[in-house]
Amino acid sequence: MLTNEVDAWTALGDPSRRRIFHAVTSRPQSVGELAADLPISRPAVSQHLKVLRAAELVRVHTAGTRRIYTVDTTGLSALRAELDAFWAQTLTNLKSVAESSAAPQTRTRTQTEET
């Protein structure tokens, strides 16, 4: 059973879901349009879209008898925020390592120059 909260990273961990999400980022599409470009059935596409919706990566609206899927900026913004936080921390750690590695070398040069 699918819960209401699905991690976006987990949802995008499946190659088929990544392809579906990528297709929806280019333009809004129906299940039929998405299935036409994929080697999986319409019911499979629908199941993948259900997971992407639970992860707030896509949203759906009806247009007549069709259900049209578009990117949900809520989930996309959350992914971006996580990536930004990851890179900010990674760059801070890299700076610390670089500075701590450079500090002993500077002291050694200074001590050598004094003797």
C-alpha cells in the first residue's frame, strides 16, 4: 500500500519514473502520450505517476476525459533545497579540509626560513 508521503529521491530512483518525470518536465502530457514513448504499459505508467504524485513531483488536472500530468513545483523546490544544502555543506567541509591541509605546510616554510 502506498502512503501519502513518498520520498522524492526514492521515487526518482526507478529508471522508468525518471523517464516519465523527465518527459513531463518538457510539457504536460496524458498517460497515453507518456506510454507511447516508453516500453511499458499504460497501467504501469499510471502506477509510476501515482508514486510521482505521492512524492509531489507531478500533479494532475482533467481536460475533458483526459488526465494531464505536469510538474509539481512543490516537490521540485524541495529537491532543489536539499541539493543546495548538500552542496553548501560539502563545500564548507572541502574548505575546512583545504585550510587545515595548507596550515601545517605554511608553518613548516616559516620555520625553515627562520633557520
